[in-house]
Amino acid sequence: MEKWLNVGKIVNTHGVRGEVRVISRTDFPEERYKVGNELYIFKDNEEIKVVVASHRQHKNFDLLIFEEYHNINQVEPFKNCLLKVPSSDLVELEEGEYYFHEIVGCEVYTEEGNLVGTIKEILATGANDVWVVKASGRKDILIPYIEDVVADINIEEKKVIINEMEGLLD
């Protein structure tokens, strides 16, 4: 059985020419939404294969047009549907690069071995990603994904070690 990865959600249409507005959940939108790439729309237990005809970014959204879908009436039914790709579409990353789904769910420990919490979300801020850590009994902790803070990542064990910097865990 094929495993599917969620790359975004179609939240609305944009204009009358079949463009859809997507909130992305993908690590590399510029790669995932390249013209000619295949995506799958999951609607009512149905997988609808579409091919990206155009992609642009507007505010916090990715705007897509699919081949053979060129007016608002054709894409209106896709509102609130998920865009997915088969896990077999993942490309090999370079050393030290990770997919979001590999990091989310990892437990975070200090170098001394103290459990900080579990990574529940990743915020792509531009300069560097920020990991949102759900900590027991306190507010979420924001961990910048930078060399000075993240000491080690072990995807197999779902474990991240961080350097405890001044003010980071306050």
C-alpha cells in the first residue's frame, strides 16, 4: 500500500482562471510545485492526479494552476482538499538536510540528557527554520535550527540534542 505525504491544503480559488490558493506543508515548495510535477488531490476518498502548469507565491500562499483546469468552476470543488505525493517521490537529501516529517515527532534533549519536549511543528522563517517544541507543563519552546543550538540529530531514534544557551529554555 502506497504511503502518502501531505504537501499542502487547497484553501480557496484565486481569480477566475483556475488558480488555487494552497497553504503548503512541504519542505521545498519550489521543487514540489515545479511545472510538470504530478500531485494528487484527495477528495472524498478519491485520488485525482493533476499536473502543475504554473506556480507562484503570493503573500503566505502558493498559487497553482493545473493542466486541463483553466477556470474557477473546475477547481471550486477542490476547496479544502489535501494535496499529496507518494512517499516514493522523495528525493535523496544532502548530508545534514532533513524532511519536516523526519524532524516532527523527535524528542529534544539537552546535552546533559534532560528531556525538553517533542517537536510538534516547524516554522519556515526564511533565515532559518524554527522548531516548535511541546514541553510538559509549560508553554511551547521555540528552538532555532542553527549550528550553535542543535548539536545532534538522530532520525532513526527520533532524538535531537541541543546546546543549552542562555535564555533558550526560559
